Amino acid sequence: TDTGLYTCTASNAAGNASLSYSLHVQAPPQLWIGDGERHLAAVANTSLRIHCHTTGIPPAQIQWLKDGHPLDEQDGVVVSEDGGTLLLTRVGLGHEGLYVCQGSSWAGLAQAEVQVSVHVPPNIEPSEVDLAIPENGSVSLECLASGLPAPDITWYKGHEQLLAGAGLTLSRDGMHLEIPHAQLSDAGSYRCV
């Protein structure tokens, strides 16, 4: 608010003289990402937009860093003309990391950072789905699921959720369902989700 024109005037019986000063007060930049987020999660193969907001006089020049290194506009990374928006066009695991929005002007330097993690939707590897075993035989069903974060696995027989016990064994990670002594009542449709 002190920015403006300041004038001093000297006067006496012989006349007046004045000198004017134009004062421009600079405010150091302040930066924040989005609504102040410190962590963002993106789903693989989607896009992610990160907004860096800045205030200050004069306006700050913005540069983006990832894990301490300047970002090149490659690998699906696009920076808006004013630098305020970073777009990851197709998120992959290589986009995980610490992103820093750095603003600099004559009045100073500031930065804001956000940690980006990438989530990968669950996927189940196909396996043999039609099994025949003799009564009292042993069978192990696999549900080889992957994803980030690691998915929780639930087994069903028909519409009924299965739990360990009563002749069933579940591995700790849920990927293996074992029926050590199969009975006729164990026949049916099993599904892992």
C-alpha cells in the first residue's frame, strides 16, 4: 500500500521547488499448490493436473522440479505457458515423486511441494478355471492379483463369502484358497474379487 508517488516541496519568498519519487514496493512471492495439498494420488494411465498459485510483486517466474531436478517437457509432462500448471498427460509409475513449484522474482524466492503417488488398478492373472478332482482330493485355487496399493482379496462360493476354517485354508495374502479334502458339497463356482 506504500507504493506511489512521493513529492517534497520547498518554498520560500523567492519561489518553489519540488522533487518527486516514484516508489514501487515489491512483495516476495508466496506459493501454494492446489488448495494446499501435500500429497496427491493419481491412477495409472489417467492424467493429473497440478496447479501452483502465486502472489507477489512483481509476479514470480515459475519453474518445476521433480525429485530435485528441473522438469523437461517430455515423457507426457506439459507445463502451461505461465508455468502455473503442470499436466501429466498419461500417468505412469515413473511419475511418482516429489514435485516442487519454485517461484522467483527480484523480491525473493519461494517454493511449494507436493508428493505424487501412482495407484495401479487391480489386475488378476488368468489361470485354469474349470477343475475336476476326486473326492477327498486336494485342490488349490489361485487369485494372482496385482495393483498399487496391494489389493485386498475376497473369495466367494456362489454369492457367499468364504472365510478360513470349515475345511478351507486361505493364505495370508488371500491369493490362495486350499481345500485339502474336497467333498461333493465343495463343488461349485468359486470367485475371487
